[in-house]
Amino acid sequence: VKRPSLAFLAALLLAALPVDSSQEQRLVFRARADLVVVDVSVFAGDTPVGGLTATDFQLSDNGVPQRIELVSTDAVPADVSLVVDTSASVVNDTRRFWEEVRRISGMLRPGDRLGVTTFATQIRQVLPMAPVPIEVTSGPISAVGHSAVFDALVQAMLRPGVPDRRRLIVAFTDGLDNRSVSDPARLVEVAVRSDGLLNIVLTAGRAQRVLSDAAHATGGEVLRSTGGVAEMSQKVLDRLQRSYLLQYVPEGVPRSGWHELRVTVAKPGTFTVRARRGYFGG
Amino acid sequence: VGNLNIAGLLTSRGTSLAWLVLALLLGHQPQANPTDDVRELLDSYARGNFDAAVHAALPPGPRRLKALRSELEHTASTWIRDASSDNVHRRRVVVAAFVLEVAHAFLIDGGPPGLSRNESLEVRRQLQGMIEWACDLLRREGRPTPLERLWFLASLEFIAREMGDFRFVHGGRGGIVNDMPVTVPGHLAHARRRFPDEPRFRLIAAERSTLYVEGRMVKNGRTVTDAEYADLQKRAAAVRSWQRLPSFGLPTTTGRATARPGLAELTAANEARVLAGLKQAAEELRSLEATESLREEVHLHLGAIAMIFSQPDGARRYFDNIERSTASRCVAYLGRFLRGRVDELDGRLPDAERGYRAALRIVPRAQSATTALAGLLWLNDRRSEAIALIDDQLSEEAVMTDPWASFLTGGCSEWPTFIAALRAGLQ
């Protein structure tokens, strides 16, 4: 079976964001076929932990400790995919929706790209991935129909990352799926192997286990909505501003097959560390 | 708006401007007489100008829909009364068909884009009221006629298969009005009272038990073996025994016999009920296999039910029957798509791929087969093929409704067939 190239994994990077002072000593991202880049968020309770250095992290690849470097997120442009459920109460005003998209475009940096997909019964790419600032023309956003949440997330996560760019998926949904052909197991399976970092903004209802499993498998999380699409997108970007990019060249492990990753913080205290669970080596 | 001097405008040279402002404020376009307009539209429809009359009647937005309904109900009664006695029945059917087509055109063929959720619900409520009014108009007649049968067939395809309005089809609680629960009379019951022997109405009745259940279980890959089914029935019987106790609904005492079943037992009891409904539906569906016009649709359901009850070989046989013979694109697609699904669940991945690809040859870019196939390929390290499929799907608007959506709401719509037959009957 042909394995995907490790170059794919070099695509999971962030950056639509200014760099905080604690990250200034970080190394510049260097794209290499054998390089693995891992997006890591660290929390103490619900509070993101900043100011960590490379020596504060321990990373093992299939149980083998690796020598890691901290990469400056500033060096890595972002591809941001908005995936918006229009069957729920997320969007009930078409004009306002496009205004929110314009605001999100304004939050991103030159060099970043933005794409928008909506879904109810049908998944529609209303804005193909394009460099910001984007020329958004208004278009109809239907708010009727069933809801293909899992299919929309699967389709978003199947898309490959572009080498040297971080791929971020921000999904807005109430999580109620009644239309998909993808089952919960498929959603998580795809999430585990996806190049994208999935963050889900839950607009209503309770967080289903499968949604948090999928988001966590990519290193992302589920947030409860407290505002509009643009406001919550800003919140996701703010949280990611305090995340870390670790890179390493795998040593002591065969290149091909599934690589299970384990990332911990080697500092006193209780931390929650979010990072992808692994990758397939090529 | 409050600062506009409408009276001043009316008494000045700006009279026509004032009327325009008033009309805009009221959400109406200036028109001579709504009643005359409706009569003209009904006359035009009766003369066979079906599309033109329907499109001329389409209200520009949800607010005007309510007004149109009111105008129709007011004018149509007079229009029918004005007919000669041998033409009254035809005029009733004309009115009912016109209402049905306007509702269909408004909801399915377009309607105003960008409706909010509340507006969508209000539109559905208005359309439901219009169709029920038309239904009542026909039911008032003495003996059912072939034209009325076609109207009921078309209306049920629309409501059940295209609107997916389960409550409107089968009846049930329709919310609370003035603190009292409202029960919606099922449209299917009206049809079956008038045409008790119509096989298609029996099919739609059987779909009450398969609706959503088949789709959900097929999607989730939930299958049940005979042993699991027997165990679920046993647990359901235990829950029923508890519900029959005199203390049911009262605070529990210390006795073991009145201990409340846990959530797991209640869930099992519910699943047992749903599965028993599927078994019962399968019996009814098998009795319809002999009806030629329904056979493929019946096989879709029976195949899905066989898949759920862990009989993949039986499911494949049903789906393969469909592959050989059907004329409906929607049914043909679903036969191949579900064949792919049963093969995937059964671990026969090359066969599953063949099934999904065959489905996509029938309805190119259909979202369901595209997503299923892309996921399958991607997880088997055929990423570029998977992504090409999704790119192709998103590159254009879907050419037709994804049949999987129809399957979730009952089955494939035969609206075009029945509305065409109804039109032909009115000519």
C-alpha cells in the first residue's frame, strides 16, 4: 500500500497570527520531506499556557523520544476553511453572513488564504480558497433543509494541506446530523489522518462525544459559541496564537506506517496537552 | 416611516407616489383587483396554460404567500360555483391542482432565496394550509374519481417525498396553540379513506415505520443479529411489565419489583420497538412485491431492512434486482449506492467501490456516493482520487436532488409522473 509522503505532514501549520514575545526565539519553519510538524496547545484548566520553550516539551514518536525544535508560527501562512452549518440557527441572515466573512478576511494576514463552505442538505463551496483580502460578493445562503454535518466535516478534512502552509478548519454547527452518509466512526477515522486542524464552534445543544473526538484527534477542540461567526473565529485564532509548533526529523523509528505521537510538558504542574494523535509515514 | 406625511402626499400632486409608498409599506405590488387576477389565473390554468399560470401566481416572498392563500380561498369557491353543473368537478380539481403546483413551485423549484429558519417554517405552515384546503375541496365530493386519485398521488409525493413533512403525511401532535395540544390530521389518512385499495398509499403507510430508521441505521452501519434482536425484545418486555405496575409513574418504593429501569433498558426497549416496526413494515412491503409499478421501491426498502438485520446476501439480492430493471434514475442510484454500502459494511471494499462508482454514473456528482467513495479511497491511501471526486462535486451545482436525501424522507419522488398525468387528465 502506498503511504502518503511526510511532506504532507509539513503542511499542518499555523499562523494567521502575530507572534507573541515568548515565541521570538523560535526557529524558522523549514520545509523538508522528512520533517514532521506538530501543532500543540497547552492548557492549565481552561487557560492556554504561553511562554513555553522547546525544552519544556517532550515528544515521542512510536514511543521513541525525539529531538524537537520550536518553530515560529509567524513564518507559516495559514489556509483557513470556514465550514458553516446553515441548517441550524447559525445563520439566519444572509446579508449578515457575508458581512461576517468580510470581517474574518480582515482578521487574517497578507499571505493567508480563506475559503468558505456552507452546508444544510447540500454542501456548497461558496468561496473557493483565495488569498486575503477577498472580494466577497453576496450570494444566497439557504437556511432550509436537513443537516449533513459529518459529511461536511469529512469533506473538509479530506482536503490536503499545502506544504509550508498551516491548514485550519473552523466549523460552525449545532452538531445535529440527519443527512450524512458518513458515520461517527468514519468522521473520527478521517480526523486522525487529516492534515487539517479542526476546531468546532458549537452554536447550540450539547457537545457530542464524536465531535470532540474528531477535533481532539487533529489537535483542535470544541468551543461553545458566545457570539457571531466572525467573533468566534477571532476567538479561535486568539487561542491558536498561544499554541506551539514543534518540528523534528524522526529518529529511531521506521519511516513508513502509523506513527503514534505523544506530547507532554516537562514542567511542574497539571497541563492538558492537545496535539494530533499521530500520522502515517510515507 | 413614521415621519412620512402620507395624507399630504395624497392631497398633493404626488398622489401616485403616495400610492407607491403605501404599496411598498404594505408589501404589495400595485394591482387592479386580486380577485380578478386569481380568476384569470384559474381560467388560464384550466385552458392548459399550466406553467404560465403557476409562475404568474408565484408570490414574490413569504409575506405575499399568506395573501395569495387568502385570495385563492376567497375567489376559487365563486369560480367553482359559476361553472355549469357538469363542469363543477373538473373545476374543483383544477383549483386543487393549481394550489398544489403553486405550492410545489414555491417550495421545491426555487422560492425566494435566503429565507431565515423562521420564514422557512412559516412558508411550510402556509403551504400546508393551502394543500389541506384543496384536499377538503375534493373530499366534499361524492364518489372519488380518477382525477382526484391522481391529485392525491401527486400531493403525497410532494408532501412525503419532497417536503419530507412526516407529521403532515401521517398526522400527529402539531404543537401547542392556546395552551391546548393540536393534532394535525394526516393527509395520507384522507387519501386512504377515498382510495383504500391504492397500493402506493399502502407503500407510503408502510414507510411510516421505515422513515428515518432505515436511513439512520444504514448510515451508522448499525446491524442487528437474531440473537441481539431476541435480547432486545426480552428487555423491552421487562420494561413493559414495569410500566404495567400499579405504581407506574409514582415515586418508587423500596420493593425490587418497582425499581425503575435504567436508561440503557429504556433505550433498548425503544430500539426493540423500532426494529419490531421494521419487521412489521417488511411484511407489508412483501405483500406489495407483486405490484409491478412498486417492485423496485419495495426492493430498496427490503434490501435496507435485510442489511439492518445482518443479512448482507439477502440485501445484495434485492439491490441487484433493482440494477437489472428500474426506469427511475433515483431508484437506480439508490440500488447501486446501497449495494456499495452493504459491501462496505461487509468488508468487501472493491465491490463497495464498484457500487459507489455505478451510482455516480447514474447521478454524477451526487453528494452521498461522492462522500462515501472519497472517504473509502482516502482511507486506503488513494488521496488524489478522493480529492478529485470532491473537487468535481463542489465545482458545480448538483444536477438533481441527491437521491439519498429522498431515501431519508421515504423514497424517490414520482411527482413529475403524477402531475403530468393530472395535467393530461384536465386537458
